[in-house]
Amino acid sequence: MIWRFIARRTAMLVVTGLVASIAVYSALFVAPGDPATLLIGGGKPPNPHLLAEIHRQYHLDDPFLQGYWRWLSGMLHGDAGQSLSYRDSVTHLVTGRIGNTLFLIAYAAVLIIVPGVVLGTVAALRGGLGETVVTAVTTAFMAVPTFVMSVLLIWWLSVQWRWFPAYGAGSGFAGRVEHLTLPALALAAAWTAYVAQVTRSAVRTELVSEHVQTARARGIPERVVVRKHILRNASGPIFSVAGVAVAGLIAGCAVVEQAFGINGIGALLIQSAAKQDLAVVQALALITVVVFVAINTLVDVVTVALDHRVSLEGTS
């Protein structure tokens, strides 16, 4: 039953979140040396009074389970602690930056799904030279790392052609679209190519399937065959890989935001890690893991709903 499958996937999501939270919190104590010294950073010997205050504020002298439960309870209630380097609450730091990251991910997701599905479908249906060109171009794009694509887009479309700004996130809807076009393109390029490749393969598989040949033999119009028999049955693997691509954007955001000077949570994670601000790193690491697993769980559920050929027991 689909509801049993959803319940099982939800339980797995909760368990994964708990395991991830233990791993993230444990990182504070696994690191060599006094965690309070890591929180302070710097090369000079820390002030003993400051060390004692950090131990008190972060409850570093508490037993592990007691400290973990206090931290996890705070996370569940929206209190992720205080940042030493930014002198602000972690929750306020994240909420002030998450809008830029969500807009960037949504923009990149559109650039992944729409062109990827269209290119893959057209290549499979037309075949010939068009399919060869699409395959060659998408293969090349898949081989280009995100940071290299960022540099190329800045040099080409910002420095040479001056079509788009190369720094900042802009303000307002139009300003954000203008400023985040290059970052979204850099973030989406490899994933768009991947979705196009999977779409082409899925549509090609359905083109030679028995039910499609039967529909054509019965005289059903080609556009109906494509819409109801080919694309509908190919939608399962297409949606599955598109969901994985969108989840993968979470990790890529850190590189793109740093390259384009976007004040998002990806850049905040890199900056906080460089400053050894573990309160921020812990919160963002846990949020990233939970969101990634949640998206993949949703993809599994929707894939099963779209394609009944997928086993309820075997989907992972």
C-alpha cells in the first residue's frame, strides 16, 4: 500500500535526521583539543576567563547526552544558539540569508527541469543529427565543474558582454532575477545536461515499448501517443533524477554564492567554517542534511505515484 510506503519513508527520514544530528553535534567533541579553543580561534593563548564563559554558555562541561538533548531541543524550537564570530543568534543569521538561497535554488531548478526535459524529449523524438548534437553538448556540460562554469560565465556574460551583473543578489523580484541569472546558470548547467540525458534515455526506451507500438497500430494520433503513452510512462525516472538534481543544488550553492558574492546560507557556511564558528556550522550542516533527505523522500513517494511499475518495496 502507498500509505505504508509513505509511513516507512517518513520513519526513515526521522531516523536519518536523528543520526545526522548526533554526528553533527559529536563533531564538536571529536575535534582535537578543547572545543572552547576552537570556538575562539586565533593563534594566541585564550583568556582563561573567556574559556570558562564559553564552557558555561555552550554547556561544554555537561554530559554528552544532556548537552545533545539541549542542543537538539533548541534546534526543534528554532533556537540554534549564538554565533561568536557574528555576535548574533544563529537563527537570525540563517533567516536573514535563506531568502537569497531559496530564490537561487528555485531559479536554478526551473533552468534544470524545463530545458533539460525539453532538450531530452526533442532529441529522443527527432533522433538523427539533433540527438547527436544534444548528446555531445550535454556530455560536455556535465564535465564542467560548477566553479569553472561560474568563472566562464562571469568572464563571458558579465565582463565581455556586460549583460548581467556578477556580484550580489539584487533587491526586488526583477533585481534578483537579473543578479541571480549567472549564478543560477552556473549552478544548473551540469544538472540540466544530466536531466536531458536521462530524459532522452527514458523517452527512447518508451518509443520502442510494446504499448506504444500498439497505440500507433490502432491509429491513435502521434501527439496523443507522445503525451499519454511516452511522456507519461517516462515521467517516473525523469522526475526522480530531477528531484535528485534539485536536492544536489543545496551543496552547489556554497560554491556559487561564494563566487558571485551572494549573501546566502551557502556562503555563510563557508565563512563560518573558516572562522571555526561551530554553532553556525552545526546548525547549517543539520539543516542541509534534513532538507536533502526530505527532498529525496518526497521524490521517492512521487515516483511511486507516477510510475506504478516501481516496486513499493525496492525504491530507495
